[in-house]
Amino acid sequence: MTVEKEPIDQHCFIRDRAFSTRARDGFRHLLRHLWPGGSSRIVLPAYIGHSPLEGSGILDPLTELGIPYSFYRVDERLEIDLTSLENELARGDVFAGMAIHYFASLQPELRKAKTLCHDAGAVLVEDCCHCLDLPGRGIGEIGDFALFSIHKVLPCSDGGILQTNRDALEPGTLPRESRASELPVRLWRDALFEEIAARRIGNYEALAAALDGLPGISQFWSLLSEGTAPLNLPILIEDVDRFEVYKRMRAQGVGVVALYHTLVDAIEPDRFATSHEVSRKILNLPIHQDVGTEDIGIIVETLSGALTELGG
Ligand SMILES: Cc1ncc(COP(=O)(O)O)c(C=O)c1O
């Protein structure tokens, strides 16, 4: 036996991360490796969107590779319905389950979801594409694999990460494919994520307080859950056409989005009514790290102006 003078184990407390152009490229690479073929499928949460411009980051790799998929239910806060997940897994022939931390709110039942997946012989892919990199908060640390999307949270137009967690695979089994441009890799390495998280949380709380009691909307989360550094502040537009509010706010220069305004066709409205209701009403307000105190007032003013104009 030898005791080395310096560490030589490249897997000891070193995360296995491969950078890609976008998260979907890392996901495609992972699927190529994991899918056993035939009718074996992946089970996805029933809240996945697509747009003509961006496609669908989750579904496109699956359709490109011809991999079957099915959906489990999420509730009105987009949290995993464990019974529905269990039922989907019980139908058999599942190689992977996926969980998504929507708008960066951590899925509270992720550990149970992982156990259900493992009991069914499937791995868990944890989608952290709306999240920051905040070690110790459970982000990307529970799933067997985790995906991050750099361009969604830092100022660049591409960049994704596929993380393979300890014990998910024998080291070196997944062929390494690392492709990304320099900027996102540098930004991810150098970003002060704790500061970014603090700014996002501060902005979220200021905006949530300013929106309190505004008629015609409801806030998607009553409280920001522990460990969450939000992607944005989601609200539900209750009484008027969400798209009209979106258009008016955009026209006033406020960068709102609607994640996801259109769900993929395979999420049927009759089976997944809750998902469709969220999709119809959701509007995501900006609270990212570039948003300043004065912007919060502008967002509130623009939103309430749009609601008043629309008679909400
Ligand atoms: C939850 C989620 N996962 C994955 C993706 C794909 O990310 P990327 O654009 O980096 O491929 C998206 C966006 O399209 C997303 O919203």
C-alpha cells in the first residue's frame, strides 16, 4: 500500500461536470448513453413548454432520438405529485425519471422521487436549468444527474452543464463530451453566486411586498422556500387575458416572460388540467441581479396600468 504525497483521485470531492452549448445538448448526450432502446421510456413532469423560436429544451432531444416518454402530474405549485409519479413508474419499462425545479423553487419531495425512481430501476435526472450554482442547498445534489443552463441566469447567450453525481455511474462510463464557448464557462466559474442569490431574493421580496393586495393577480408562491434563489417572480393573472398583459408590459419595456405559455401537445388538457390552468395564467416578472430598486416600482406600475386598462 502506498500513501501518495499529494491527491491523485480525480473523483474525490471533484464534481463531474461537462459543459455544453446548451443544457439540451448535455441532456441529449446523457440520453444517448442511458436509453436501453425499444419501448423503454422516460417519465417527465407534466409542465413542459415549447415555443416556435426556442423549441423545447426537454422534448426536442427525446423526439430527435426517438425515445418514448410519458408524464406524471404536478400540482398547482408545479410540485411533484408523488402518487402520480409512482403510478407512472409502476407501468414499467422506465429507464429514467425527471424532476424540474421550476423557476428555481426546490422540489420538496425530491428525495422521495429519487427513491421511487430507483425502486423502479430508473435513474433520476434533476433539471436545475432555472437555478444558480449554490453548493450545500441541495441543488443538483440529489439526482443521479443534473442539468444546468448558464444562459438563463448569467449574461451570455449559450452554455449548459451536465453533472454526473457520485455513484450514478462508474467513473469514466459516460464518454466525456465537453463543448461550450469560452464566455459561459468563464462566467460560471467566476460568478459570485451567493451575491447574485442575495440580490435575487431581495428583489423578489421587495416586488412581492409591492404587489401584495394588487387586485386581479395572485402570487404563485406564498413564501419563497428555503434555499431558493428565484429565477423570476411568477404571478397568476386571474381575470384578464394574460397575453394582453404580457404585450402591454413588453411594449413598456418590462422584460416579462410566460413560462410556459404553451405546453407541448403531448400534455393533454383533459388529463393535466392543473398544468394547463397554470400555463394559461402564468406571468414571470424579472427580479434578476441587474434589476435595481427603482425598477421594482416600474414593474408594479406597468403591471397595474395594464390590468386597469384591461378592466381587471
Ligand atoms: C426547465 C428547463 N430545462 C431545460 C431547458 C433547456 O435549456 P437550454 O436552453 O440551455 O438547452 C429549458 C429551456 O428551454 C428549461 O426551461
